[in-house]
Amino acid sequence: MMRLLDAKTIHELMPMRAAIDVLRPAFEMISQRQGVVTERQVMPLEGGTGLVMGAAREGVGIACKLVAVMPGNTKLSLPGTVGLVALLDDQTGVPLTVMDGTVLTALRTAALNGCAIEVLARESASTGLLVGCGAQATAQALAMMAVRAFREFRVLGRDPERASRFAKSLEHTLGMRVKLETDPDEAVRGVDVITAVTNSASPVVSGALVPPGCHVSGMGSFRPEMQELDRGLVAGSAVFVESREVAQLEAGDLIIAQQSGMTRPEQWTELGEVFSGDRPGRRDEGQITFFKSVGHPVFDLVMARALYNAAEHENAGLKWQA
């Protein structure tokens, strides 16, 4: 009997703090090369990009995610990233669950950023900036607030009208005032943590203006030609990734900086190495840290399994017999 998990059920089963705790061990799984993963399959389309990715590990399962990134969806009042995730039993191959991949992607992407901020940002961080107002932005704000007690929260978006609507909505969600920024240069002044979650092909923040001691997470761009954060930021910060191997293939922010001779993969630290104690995270209060994420199938596998286990425990979701 397979379980179908919709968006509402996923939200009920997995609060953000729980999602962060679920994903933290996945970073070490990646660094220790545990399990089997497929290279992300990219299907360029006229209106966006189709993506297929998968991962498997004994005792966890076999997961496959089909995603479409469609920038034009915003004009249709639809999420820019939509998809499905399927989980199979790793011993029998029996399908266990199919779930809303749109919500799972937003949840796990935000949660892994929460993991990064929790270990890399200064404990005293009090001002946060979120760049981007798309489908994943609210989850990112919740993850930021789950790991640091920000007294000031700022929002910056390319579309002023859309950013204003989002900021008002976020105030209700967070239960605090959200400051709408319209000037990118002013937005970063005095900020402690920056999360960028856009599909921009050009930098949305100037690295030269990022304050000392700031932590920056690049969560949006996912292709070699996309550059959400500029080369100056990469050159002037300690760089952390999910996987050096994957980052070399897909992290445009780092690839473009590498091509300019401003960074090398050997200088990048996998976050799993920080969690295991093999390599240091932040070295001092004045250091700028930069976490570049492009996603990894292991996160989808671990999150899908955790959601399925929770659904079994709570008898949640719709049971379906194929």
C-alpha cells in the first residue's frame, strides 16, 4: 500500500526545525560517499528547465525526483519550481510513497541552508537579509529564523511590487516587522546573514559591499552559466559546499570565479567535513563565509524517507493500491 503525501500533509509532518535536524546527517553521508547517486539530468526547454535526479542507500530507500524550473510561472500565479518525488523500498523495490516535490524541494533546500547558517554564521548574528521573493523564499526565511534570533529582517527583490507584497505576507508569517529594501547596495550594509534564492543569471549582491563577519548562502542558481553571487565574494570568503565534485559541475558562482583564477576546488570545504570535525568552519569573527548550494539527491532521499516514516507513524496521507 503506497502513501500519497500532498503539500498540506508534508507541512504538518515536518516543521522547519525538525527538517534541519533530519538533514544535518545527510551532509556527512555526502562527504563520506555513502549511497549511490545519479548525475543530475538537465533538459533545457523553451520555457524553463526539466531536471531528474536520484539517490539510493541500503536501509533508506531509492528516491527519484522529477522537477521543472519554470520562471514564467510567476505570471500564472504558480510556483517557479514544481515536481514530484517517489520513494521505493531498497530491498524489494516496492513503491512506498509519492509526494509533492514542490514542497519537499522548498523544505529541504531551506533546511540545508538552516544547517549551514547554524554552523557558519556568528552566534551574535542579529540582522538577516533575504534576496528573492519566489516560491522558496518563505521557507528560506523560516529556516533563517529557526537557527538565529534575528532582531531585524530585510527583504530585497527585483520586482518592487512583488517584493512589497511578499514582505507584508512574511511579516504575518514571522510575526515581526520585515524591512523592504529597494537598493541592493544599501540592503547589505550592516547585515549579518544573507540568503540569496533567485534564478538570476547575474549577481544580485556585490561582494565588495558584504560586511566583515557576514555569512552568505547562495541557494538559487544551479547551472554553470548562472551567477547569483559575484566573483569578488567568492575570492574574499571561505567557501563551503555540499560536494566539491557536484559544485565543480553545477555551481556557476564558483565555476565562473574558478575560470578567472580567483578560487580553486581544493579551497572549498564540504559542510559534511565540518560536521564530522575533519575540517574547520568559521575561523574568526571577521571572516566572511559563503555556502554555495546546488542541491544533491541525497537530501531528497533522506527527506523523503523521513516524511514517509512520519506518515507511517501518524497514519497520514492517502493510501493508494496500484
